[in-house]
Amino acid sequence: MGLVAALFRPVGFVLRPLRTKLGLGVALGLALTAGGWQANRATSSDAFCASCHVHPAADEGWKRSPHYDNGSGVHVHCIECHLPPEGLAYLTEKLRLGVRDAWTTRFGDPESIDWSTRGGLEHAATFTPKSACVACHANLFPLTLSEKGDEAHLHYSQHEAELECLACHLGVGHESKQETARRLAAANETSAEAATGELFTAAASPVRFENFRETLPGTRVAFDMVAIPGGEFALGTPDDESFRDADEGPTRRVRITRFWMSRAEVSWDEYLAFFAATKSEKRGSSSAKARAQGVDAITGATPPYGDPGQGWGKGTRPAITMTPHGAETYCRWLSSVTGKRYRLPTEAEWEYACRAGTTGAYFFGGEPSDFSERGFWNQLFGAEREPLAAFAWYSANSRGRTEPSAALQPNPFGLVGMLGNVAEICADVYAAEAYAVSPELEVLVDPRGPSEGAERVIRGGSYASDAADLRCGARAHTETDAWLKTDPQVPKSKWWYSDQRHVGFRVVCEVELADTR
């Protein structure tokens, strides 16, 4: 035994310090783990989040929301909504949000932050991961779920990778009772004039080609129509215009016949008059009121799945989220109740009316590079706003929502909101090469675009657009699949887009006068 002990004595001499180091390493690891756990716990409380988070009403809104003020008594805490439930993603996102809030609190200007814009879906989705929602809401079909909710959750389960929970549940985390009341009131808001003004018994009867005020019989709703003289212009944008896209050219000479165009976009007051007269409670049905008024050939829209006004208000704000079918059916109804020929503008009519005899990127002059925030220099030092802000609601001045167009200055023809507020649906089918198919030297007379195609042209920028997209010649188009992504109905609505908030429309009226002046 002595011999064996003597043989292993050098080995023990070597292992003893290793055991000591290993023990110290384990102890240090345990201490760091315990310290990290304690630090994570200390920085995960609602009070800690509120001590640095710069949103002035976040805590109050949470305590008034369904995640706090509910029948079950369960309080959902900050980290449970705003961080992934576990793993490295939890730690990295916690660090990102913490550094952001700490930096803004210490060096930023919280008073300058537009919280109404930050509460929109695009921004909220960047700090409310879907994994946090489904970690708690594991059962998407509880016994208390409504029929409408069941339909929506079934659609979500079939398209989970494409959809965000917040698309339907944006207000559940921080919406206060006051905000809920304001939103519900705004959803049914009408303008003072539409609520208390004169009840019209007949439509307008213009006898000369001049501006007139259209009146909708049986309602208190009226809107202004502007006489747009005929003329010739260059459709499209020149090759050297800043931010020009390939589908904006080549330019072509176009001759336009005179027409009337609505001074502003179709408002909610106007669209809801149509909806009230023709709405269908179920698909394929027509309202008794519509039949009684003699417009039974026009089946109106089914009720929207959510609030199409987005809680921003209705009244004189532009009507939004309707499809081209909804816009065209409105024009048919408007024609039937006024005895005139209303329709959507062609793309050529729209650009002609927007330019109003001018040839630059904007009808008031100026260069897009001065107003756009896409350039490095303007991002660093700020882009110019005037005079563009006087003519358009866009990303720099809109607060992330539509606004009444009446506050804007008109273009030389007297039209308001042509450059911004909402983009506008045109009658033309969209084609990227639409301008190129026409002979270069031929003067086109009242062109109406391609005869076939899946999407429609939309023109003009919106409240969400950069100044580069407010140019008179800028083009875009509908995106049907993307704009109906969250609609759970089968088939999807042909009347309302579920995922589009920036497009509306205005109308034109064809001239049919005995007096040719």
C-alpha cells in the first residue's frame, strides 16, 4: 500500500491545484449566474420599465387595457408582451429596447415624439413580437370566442407565417378607456354640416360649364365640383426628373376633353350616404331602403370587418380602405341619384388635372430633392417643407393619419389634396409599359389605358408618403393580395381592403350640357 501511495503521490500533487481552480470556476460561474438572474429579475419589473420608458401614458394605458383591467384578474406585464418568451432573442431584444429608452431619456427629446404615430401598426410591430402573444394565447379557440373571432383565428392558423397578431389586436396593450371612447365616437363621426345642415330634395342642375356644388337628395351631404377645361399636355415624367421610376415614361402628348372633378377626395360623409342607402347585411342581398329608393339594381357594400376609419375619424376626412369595386359602385349610385354621369378619373385625366397647366415635378415648382428625406444630406440636416406642406398632407406633417383636405391650398385648377393625404384610385388598369405602347409622335385623345389587367392605377401620394412620391407624374398600383392578407372571409371582401389605409378616390363628372359655353 505504501508503494501504491508513493506512486500516486505526484498525481495528487498535480490534480490538487486543478481541483481548486475547477472549484473556483464553478463557484464563480454559479455566482455570475445568480447575479445575472437577480439582475434580470430586477430589470424585468413594470416599475423598472416605467422608470425609463419615455412614453408618458404607457403605464396608465396598460392599467386601463384588457391586459390589466379584465374579468379574470390576470395582469400581463411589460416584458411578457414586449420581449420574446425565452432564449438569446429575449436577452438581445431586452438590451435593444433598454438602450433605446435609456438613450432617448438621457439625450433625446421625448416631448417631440408623436405618440399617435408611434401607436400605429407599422411601429408597434417592431417591439411587440408575435412569439410573445402566442406564448400566452396558446389556445386560439376558447369557449368564449365569438363567431367572428373564430373565423378570424381560423384564418390566422392557416396563414400564421404571413400575419401579425397586432393587425387585429392593436389596442389591447395600452388603449385607455378614454381612447376607446374617442375611437368609437370617431368611427361614427359625421361633420357638423352633414349632421345639422339643410336636407336636400334634389341634385344640382348645372346649365353652364362652371364650378357647381353637388347635393345628394334625401341627405344633408354636398360637395364641390370643379370645371376642368380641356387641353393638351405631356403625360409622364422626363428622364432627368429626380426620383423618376421607369413606369413613368416615356412621355406622350395627350389631349383631354373637358370634365368636372371633385374639389377634394370623396369624404366619409359622402361615402357613408351611399353605404346607408345601399348596404347589404349579407353577401348578395340588397337593402330594403335601396329598393324603396328605386336603386335596387345597385347592391351596396357589406359592412366592413373592422373600423375602416382606423379610429382617426370620419366626417370630412377622405374615405379609405374601399376597393376599386367599392369606388366604382359608389360612382354608379351617385350617377343614379343625381342624374349625371359620374365615374373614376382616367389616369390621363388625373395627371392633367393635377398638373393644371404646369410642367414641373410639382405644380407649385421646386425640386423633389429639396423636400425628400431619402437623401443623406436631408436625413442629416432636415428636408425643406414649405411650400409643399401647404399643398399636401404627407409623412413630414400628417402625424401618420389622414386629415381633412379643406385645410390645404388648392392647385391652379382649384383642386385640393391632389399631391397627398390619400392616394387615389383611377379607372385604368395598371401596366408598367402603358405609355410606351403608343406611337411617339401621335397625340392621344382621352386615353383609357390597357383593356385587361389584375391591378388598378393609383395616383398621388398619401399621408404616409415621402415627398418623392408626391410628384405629379408618380405612379403606383393596387396590391390586392397584400391588401387583403388579414381578411379571414371566404371569399374575401370585394368591397373593403383589410390591410390598406392610404388609398381613397375622387370622382369626375362627364359634361352633358345643351349650353356649350
